[in-house]
Amino acid sequence: MEKINSTILKTALKAIPLLTANNYTLWQNCIDDMLDLQGLWDSLTSEKDSSIHPNIINHDNKKDAQKIWSSISDFFASTQPTNCARVFNELLDLSFNSNNVQPFITLVRTINSQLFKIGIDLPHNLVTYILLKKLCPSLKNISQKITHSDKPLTSNLVLDHLKLFNNNQAAIAARNTGSKTEVVALYSNFSKKCKIMAHNFLSNHPGSSCWMLYPHLRPANGVKANQSESTKKDQ
């Protein structure tokens, strides 16, 4: 949203009348215009996530900001047993995908924050074991590093190892992409010259006699030029 000129915004605010029993329609129109001017109308009136909206917005509060705020607080931060069970089940129901690690890390941090807000104080090692149980068998080495670590078993320890794993995977993928690019560049170059440790199939000599591929085949300095001229011009 573009920044609204402060003068225009101040003028629009002053134009909104004080709400009374007799001017609701005028007041509502002015408020609607103000929200639209600031680009807030759609975000305030549109439905939220399908899993959230029906649990927060209802007939009684859909036009009352204070009630909506209270409903949001009750849904996300309530210490009622039903809400505590909902948040704890989110932790238990988490699924791990080794090809999509970052969202898992983010979800764990979000759930940990929600657990703290609603007053659930789980033993740190219990959360650690729950998370380790979700890792795929191919990450058994990471699980062993965590459980054999001399550091306290916490969810942060698990997430730190997963973040390192994710960074390593990204680095490997980047290197592989770079290698493929170099190969494509080599063979898309119509020059017949070979490169170090790479034979160019467009050259006039076979790979078995390529000096760049097999440096030991290069003739000694004393050999006459005409004995290797046909090979040299392609190197």
C-alpha cells in the first residue's frame, strides 16, 4: 500500500462526524471511505483462513471489533483445557519432510510460543524426543548427534541441527546446479578447443589421445612440431 499523504489523512479524519443516535449511516459511509483510503477495507472485511474464520467470527461479534479481538485471544491464547489440547495436538500432529525443512522449523517455533502463552510447561527433553520421533530414518545420524550431545536436550538443539542440515542441502544443490551449467556451457561452445580435464567431442582428435584429458601424452619439447601439429591446433 502506498503511503497516504498526512494532510489528506488528517482532512479525512476531521470529516468523520461524531457518532450519535441519528447519524449512523453518514458515520458509516465516512468510516468506509477512510478504510478504503488507507487500503484497509478488504483486509478487514474479507474472510480469513477457513480453519480460523468460523472459530472467531460469528453473528454476535462480526461487527464488533472489541468482541472480535476477545474472540481471537480466546481462540489462540485461552488457558481453557480445550485450547490447551488443541495446541498440544498441533505439536503431536506435526509431520517432517526432509525436502522441506524450513516450514517444519517455523511451525515448531510457533507452537512452542503458543504453548508458553497458554501456560503449558512441558519438560524440554520430552519435546525433544517428540521432535526426534518425527525425523525420517535417513536422518538417524542427526538424531544420534543430538542424543549423544553433552548439551541439554531442548527443541532448540534439534532445530539448530535441522537448520544446519537444511543449509548443507541447499549448498549441495547449488553446487550441483553450477556443475551442470559448466558442462552445458562447455558443450554448447562451438569452439573445437578442449579444456583442462575435459575433451571436446568437436575436436579433430579422439578422446584417448587428448592432451587436456591425459597430460602425460603431451610430447616432450624436443619432438618436431610436424609430428604433433594436427593435435596441437585442436588443444
